[in-house]
Amino acid sequence: MNIAMKIQNMRIRQWLRCSLLVGTLLTILAAGTALAAEPAAAPAPMELTLDQAVQLSLTNNPNGKIAVFDYEAAKGALTAARSYRWPTISATHRDSRTLSAPSKVEPNPTATDNYSNSVSLSWILWSGNKIESQISQAKLSLDSSQWGIAAARQQLKYNATDAYFKFMAARDAVKLAGESVTRLERYLQDVKLQFEVGVVAKVDVLRSEVELAKAKQNLIEAQNAYDITMANLNNVMGLPLTTELKVKGELSYSKFEQDLAVCVDLALRQRPEIFQYTDAAKSAQEGITVAKSGYLPSISATYTNGWYNTNFPGGNNYNWTVYLTTNWTFLDSGLTAGNVKKAVETYHKAQEQLRQTVDSVQLDVRSTYLSLKSAEQSIQTSSAAVGLAEEDYAIKVIRYQAGVGTNLDVLDAQVALTTAKNNYLKAMYEYNNNRSKLDKAMGVPVK
């Protein structure tokens, strides 16, 4: 009996151990399954200030790098143009074998080997001012490319600032759309309570639900615009389009004090485009000199050392030659005249482009300045309208709850309040955007 009980107790302990082991394994498997099913935590949004957005754009955007590459290419072009002012030295080695034809004297053809070497120095002494003008053109191109870098940086700063402000405005628009939905949901609850006690008609509930559905649709569109502006800001900054961003601060307003005349004067003295077209006009004028060089002679000097021998490498029989070459084309069938005509008209075109650029700069500054002042007035007007709309909506809700107002009055007041807040947001964005655009129009240097 004792043996039977011991065996039974041993079996019970074994069963408990197996149960405990199986339970532990199931717990571990369940925990692993839960961890696998649990989604990975989303990365925290990248917090961004306006200055950071501008710096990322200046660093990463391809347009800034392209302008720098243009500048480096212009430096190479200047080096190449200057090279024609100085002599060139070249060396030549030639191996040849000549097989003479059979003759009565030498019926069997014979082969003769010849090896020659030469070193030549060539120098263009006079080119009709062609080389000098081409060097001047290369210098002007280099100067223009420097202004191109400044223009690219100003454009990048404006693009980043505009994208940043659009993103901020889209963020605030989502917030306003959400407030409108919350306000209508709260109002719909009040309407339903009044309908349940028989105070208002069913049509008030239906109309309120329709307005709520419209507000939710507006919220969806605002959220979509928010996502698009975020992707656009990432693109301007040269970041992956899927990067989650979070901007700091709010759209602000500070009165712009400078007069229009001062802004125009600064633009005429700072805009890179004006300097670029000025360089283009000067380069076109140098092009006339280049074209007219076809009427003049060119003079070059050449000095040559030579060695030749029938044995490799051909180092015997030293000789040297110095000669001066003057080349003057008296008749080219109108080639030079055509080139001069083309260069003169190109110069006139460049002058008109410069004048057009100056006019465009003044128009750009004036239109941006006036838009800035218009947005400034809109801020003051829309800000006052928001306060009035909020008060009107509160009164309409109280009147409706008291039974002396209509549902339509409340919904109209809700629309007016939403419109007033959106107008204020639009005015704030327009002011900040035009303020940044005015800096670009005036050619304010980017540090």
C-alpha cells in the first residue's frame, strides 16, 4: 500500500512539473506573439524652427549646389581663356620606314628607317585684341556666377520660409477645422436634447447634422492640405518626403516701418539679377571686339628644335628653326561682317534685358510692398471680425436655447465665425509671406 501511494505521489509530482513547464512555455509564446503583434512605436516628429528650415534648405537643396558648380566651371573657363596669352610647348617623336621603288640602278627595293624628335614653342604675339576680350568675358562670367550663387541662396531662403509659413498655416487650419467640428458636435447635442423634450422640430436636428458633416469634410481637406505642405517643406529642405515635422511658434505680426522708396533703392543696389545682366551687357560689348578681330592680322612666333637619325631614338643631326608668322585674311566672303553684326545685335539685346530687369525689380518691390500693406490692414480688420463673430455666435446659441432664436441663426453664426477665423489666418500668412518675399525682392543678402 505504501509503495502504491509513493508511486501515485511520484506520478502527481511529475504531472505538476509537466503542467508547470507547459504553462511556462505557453506564457512565453503568448508574450512573444503579443510583442510581435504590437506595432513599433512611431518616431518622434522632427521639431523645426524657421532658421533651421532655412539652413537645411541652403545646405541640402540641389539648386544651391548647382549655382556653386556653375561658379567653379566659370573659374575653369577663366583659366582656359588666360592660357592663350602665354606660349605653348610641345614635343613630337616620329618613327618611319621608307621602302624605295625598284629601279634599273637598284633593282631590289630597300627599306630605310628614320627616327626624328622635335620640341616646339609657339606664342601668339598679337590676335587683334581677341584673346584680351575673351579673357574679359571669362572674368565677367565668373563675376556673374558669383551673383548667381547669391540669387540662388536668396531664392532658397524665400522658398524655405514660404513653405514653413504654409505649413504653419495648414497646421492652424486643421486646428480651426477641429474647433468647428467640436463646436457643432456640442451644439448638436443641445439640439437633440431639446428635440427629445419636444421643444424643437426634427428639421433642426437634421440641419445641424448636415452642418456637422460639412465641418468634418472640411477637417479632412484641411488635414490633407497639412500633409501636402509637410511633404513640400521636406522637399525644399532636401529631407525624405516622409519625415514627420513639427514646427515651433505661431504666425506673428510686427509692423513694417520702411518706406516704399527706400525699399526700391535697396533693391536697385542689391538685387543679384541686376548685376548679372550688367555683366552680360559688358560681356556682349567685349564680344564685338572679338568679332572685329577678324578684320585684323594675327602674329605668332615659333621656335623649333629637331633631331633625326636612322637609329633609334634619333638623337643626332641637331637643327633649330625660328620663324614669325603673320596671318591676315583680306576676303572671307562676309564671315567677319556677319559675326560683327551678330555681336552688335547681341549687345543691344543685352542692354534691353538689363533695362527690363531693372523695371521688373522695381515692379516686384512695389507689388510686394503693396500686398504687405494690404495684408497688414486685413489683419486688423479680420482680428476685430473674429471677436464680433465669437460674441454673435454666443448670443445666437443663448437665444436659441431660450426659444427666441432659430436654428438657422445659430448655424449662420457658426459659419460666420469659422470664416472670420480663417480670414484672420489667411491675412497672417499673407503678411508673413509678403514680408519674406519683400526681403528677396530687395536683394537682402543671406548670411
